[in-house]
Amino acid sequence: MLPDTIERAVRSLPTIIRSGRRVNGLFRLMKSPLLWEHAYQQIAPNKGAMTPGVDGKTLDGFSPETVRSIIDRLADGSYRPKPVRRVYIPKANGKKRPLGVPTTEDKLVQEVARTLLEQIYEPLFSQHSHGFRKERSCQTALESIRAKWTGVKWLIDVDVVGYFDNIDHDVLIGLLEKRIADRRFVRLIRGLLKAGYIENWVYHRTYSGTPQGGVVSPMLANIYLHELDMFMEARIASFTKGDRRGFSKDYRRIRNRTSYLRRNVDALRAQGLADSSKIASMLEEIGRLKAERATVPASDALDPNYRRLRYCRYADDFLIGVTGSKAEARQLMDEVRVFLTDTLKLEMSAEKSGIRKATDGARFLGYEVCTSTNTNPHKAIFNGRPTLRRGLSGSSTTRVGATMKPSVRVVGPRCASQATWR
């Protein structure tokens, strides 16, 4: 835990950001040795904490003198982030992905910066964002889909080409400057981005992207795609239409015919013709209609007056669900492509992105997400009470019979751990 004075200063950052003001004084906060001790405590238990960077030093050399040296160099402007050491780790498909290993000093600097950025941005981040955030995970992302995506007809699967390698540094710095007024802090982040990497003893400059494996990289990646989250939230608000779906054509036909027959039955009984063959014929038809009603959906899946838009993101993986027409799904996909290109300077993969029927499913976080139809009968709500019966007076119920309700299924292996970032 941080001491009270430092913790109060750090915890005041969300209040400042919620008020609409830009944050200042971050570089001054970084001069507190206590913040660096906290950073060490956060990094030390992690797998890979003792992996050396290009300078060959490890975290076991941490000392108050090390901290004082870093603080002094930050204060006088002589601190320069070192290039990360590039290594390759195996992927599940047999290929390898690059991983940047910062020096011990840079790990500490990144963790201090990450702690401050988290206080600033966590209150702003979207409920639809689940990657690399406290109390959020692959599981919370998938549970949100399972709980809220019922009725989705189309799945928009978007693949961003080389996201972590193609984050535009100027765009990212511009986004940071929208919230942070401390120029020295922003300059420090730019220095971390531009540090480059060393592979096979050869130095390479970095013109875009965040180093995969950097302590601060997941936070910066979330800050970048927070703009997409805000774009999607605005689109969800404008796309949503109607309180509930209308009844399907077949369901309305059955309901209207049944109501007509019941009124006639009631009228004949009122005339004292309870044993009439006509009543028997009508009741027989009502029985057939009831059986037919159990085989048709109550709601109109293509009701043009009912639309919903769903969205879920985990790091650079995101999925969009559309309750509407395929033309609307296609338009939304085009809007997302234009936003990624024009605003975030990112490219959508035409080959890997597409629109799929929700019943066919789409792959998300290693799971298959799809909808299925439940044809089990459901109890009706009649005068506030559940019942399987319906009176012959023609009184309506809020829900009757089987509805063939679509539900969301999520099938697949367990998600990968977040720990690979640190």
C-alpha cells in the first residue's frame, strides 16, 4: 500500500478527470520514492520479472540508490529509455510472436507510469472493455455476451491488422494530451514508445506500435481503443429502436383466430347452447391452433421497428452483434472500418473480417459464440400469475405458449491468461 499522502494524491486523479479538467503534476508525483517501492512490489512477483533487458541487469539489484538515480535523471532530463530486447515466444499454432523485454529500470518507470494512467483512465473506460483491467477478464467478456446478446441475428467479426505493431504514436500522444496537461509526463511516454528494440545485436527504430511485453503497453493499447469504445457506445444509442419486438405474422393469425373462436363459444354458451355441435367444432379448432401456436415464434425476428446493437472488446479482439437486417449490419461494418482508418490509422483485414449469421457463430477469444433456439414451452403470465392455461373469455396474456426464444451459447477452451503481458 502507498502511504496516505501519496495515496491521497494518486486517488485524487479520478476526481479531477471526472470534473472534465486535464491532469497535471504527474511528473512531480513520480519523484516520490514510495511510488517506486510500490512499483517494485507490483512487478517483483510476476513471471519474467527477473528476465534481464539489454543491459543484463535484473530486478534483484533494486535498491533505494537505484530509485534515487532514476528520479534524479528524470528530474534533470537525462533519463533515456533503453531499447527493449526482442525475443520470440511460441504460439499455440506453432508460430512465434515477438516479445519486448525492457530493462529493469524501464520496467519500474513503466509501472509507475501505468499506475498513474490507471487512476486517470479507469473511471473513463467503457463497460464494454474487458481486457487487462482489474476485476475484468475473458470470462467477464464472454459472460456479458451470454447474458445480453439474446436475439442477435448477425455477428460482425472484425480483425485489425497487426494492432500492437501499428498503433500510431502521434495519434496516441494526441489522445493522452486530451486528458493530461503534464508535458514532461507525456514526453516520457513518447520516449518509451520511441525506444526501439535490439534483435541479434542490431538496433531497430520503432515508428509505430507498443512493445508487446512492456508493462505499460496494455494500458496504452486500451487508451487507444477507448476511442472505438466511445464510437460504438454512441452508435448503440442511435441504433437502438423499439421497446420490444412485435408479434410474428403467424402468431398474430393464430391469436386473432383463437380470440374470434372463443368469443363465438362464449356467445353460444350465453344463449344456452353449451352442448351445440358448433361449439364442439370450435373447441376442436382451438385445440389445433394451440398445438400450432407451440411451433411458431411469438415475436417477429425481422421486425423493422425493433433494433439492437451489442459490442464487446477484449484488447484488440472485439465482436459486434446486430439485431436488425443484414444491410444494417453491412453499413455498421463499413462505419467501423472508416472509423478505424480515419481516426485511429488502423486497417481492418478484409480477409479475416466479415458478417456471419448468429446461428452459424463466430470465433471470439478462442470460443465459438452463436445463437440457438429454445423450443421448450414457457408459462404464460395471466393477471400477474404464471399459468399454462388460458381462459375462454378472450382475455390476453403477456406471453403465451412456446416462443422459440433464441439464446446465446459460448463454447470453447479456457481463455489465455493476462499474465503474458507482464
